Amino acid sequence: MFDFSEEEINRYSRHILLKEVGVEGQEKIRNAKVLVVGAGGLGSPVILYLAAAGVGTIGIIDGDAVDLSNLQRQIIHTTPDVGYSKALSAKEKVNALNPHVNAIAYQEFLKADNALDLFKEYDFIVDATDNFPVKYLINDACVLTGKPFSHGGIFQFEGQTFTHVPGSNCYRCLFDAPPESAPSCAQAGVLGAIAGMLGTIQSAEVLKYITGVGELLTNQLLTFDARSMDFRKMSIPKRDNCPVCGKQPTIKQLIEYKQVSCELKQH
């Protein structure tokens, strides 16, 4: 028995009209709990689309404050938010967009000492971060707690994403350990719309997982280059010797790597 109000039925009517979703699928969306790690370029479209879709609980963890340079791509924030907590800013936008959603703001950074307990409270985790140490932290915490997650990464004009569910390949199957150095978006630049393109794909993966519709991006990596609008999917099988999800894992507790960066030479 579904107890959607007339307002909710009208709000989600375009979902309900889809035979693959329907009222049953919308009920699954309403009951879902999703944690978004990062309320920046990727997190902005992810949070907005999940809130619009009616995901019942959306956790938002980000210990940073809004900077003027963020507004070129972090569309959940506005000019008056500069200097304000990203997590609280995102929570307020969710509340304004959909009052049926329970948005929870965590004004802190994801760390080894809070990840496992936090992840246990959610059904799905979204990696919307912009640094390698947290990406590996998310991956390892999800594998250790048996949680599915969506990985996302952007750089200049390019994006990449895949979805992990228990038993499928993880981030370490693709990239065993963090790079020794890598330029950040602040150093190398990024086309703002790239974040929207990839974040929208990630939000679609979340909704597909919740409703059971379609095929997820598991055991494959989706990449695109916006300069040519070339999209590619590469098959990435699960690696038996993966240090965290392989047959004999060596990583059994979270590792907190240091953030590394490098300056790009100007020519």
C-alpha cells in the first residue's frame, strides 16, 4: 500500500509514468538513503537530481566553505553563499527544491575515523570528491562495509565514472594506489559544464541502482572527452589480486593517504 499524497503524485508523475519505475519504483526512491561525499562540482548535480527525484534521505559531507572560484561549476551554490559551509548550503537548496527529502549536512571532511560508521547508515555512496586520498578512502570503506558506490573524476575537458557493487571491480582494480603527484583542478583548470555532465551520469546510476532499472556501469569504465564528445566504455574485469577486494586482500583497515599535487609548467 502506497501512501503518496496528491502533491507527491503530481511531483513525481514523470517517474510514475515510466513502466520500469512506476509507483513501486518511486517508493523505493523515497525509502532510499544516499550519502554524497563532496558538495562541489560533481556533488552539485548529483544532490540536485537526487533531491528532485525524491530520494528519502540525502547525506552531504563536506568540510569546505564556498569560494568565489567554485561558482563556475558548483551550481548548487550561489554568490551569497561565498564563505558559507558547502554542506549547509547544499542542504538548504535541497530543502527549497523538495521538502519531502531529509537532507543531512555533515560539516566535516571524510576521514578514516568516521567513514565506516557513516557509510553503515546509507544504502549507496557517491564519490563526488576532487582528491585521490578521499577516493581511495571511499573505495576501501565501501568494500569493507559492502556498500555500492559511484566513482566520478573530472580533469580539464575529460570525465570518467564507474559503479561498484559488492563483487564487482573496485577503484583499486583499476588503479592500485594513489599517484605520487597529480595537478588539481585549481592548478590545471576544468571546463565547468564537465562537472554537470559527469554528475548527471552518476545520479542516473544511483537511481538505476535504487529502482533496479537497466544495467549499471559495473566492471567497466565510462570515459568522455568533451572537446570531441567522444564517449567510450572499457571493460575492466575484477582483479583477483586486488589488495582490497581480491581473493586474498591485504588491506583490512582504512588507509589515510596524504594529498599530493604538482604544479603544471606554463608554456
